[in-house]
Amino acid sequence: MNRLELFGSSSAVRIDYRGDVFIVKNGEDKWSPLDVELAPAIAGTPDTGFGRGFIKFAPKIIEAIQNGNSEIEYAATFDDGLKVQRVLDAARESNRNGQVVKLG
């Protein structure tokens, strides 16, 4: 099961595999759910959150294409993806060589 947890100086947020969101304040043990609107699941597919996200995001992609836009507000761009991939490649190289890899 996939889960993303982000920890800050005063609290943390967790996003579970379906897209459910939880928060917890530092020093507390109980994660509290946040009310988020999940898109419907796609029938016949595992409910991993990917399908729900696709259902919400696909209309924005179509709208951008129809309007001739190359970016969608608040969405990662291909340039963002390239930067992330370079960091991942550097991490693998650093692990393989045991040395710091500087990105320029």
C-alpha cells in the first residue's frame, strides 16, 4: 500500500493510497482525517487512488489541449519531471559511487 507522509516543524500530513488525507500535530499519536472530496473509483480497477486522480485530472488535460495551453495550473510540467528525474539519477549515481553528485 502506498502512502506519502510529510513532516513539518509543528505537524505532519499523510496521504493514503486512495487519496484520503490525515493530519497530526507534533507530540500527538492520533492522525485526524481531513474532509477531502475524492473522485469516484473506476469500476473494475483496483481502488489505488490513481484512477480517482485520473478521473479528476483528465478533464483539465482536455481543457488545456482545447485551449492551446501547455501548462495546467498547480500541475507539474514536463520540466518539473525532468528535474526530478535528474535528482533520482544523481541519487542512484551517488549510491553506486559512494560520492556526492552535484547538480548544476
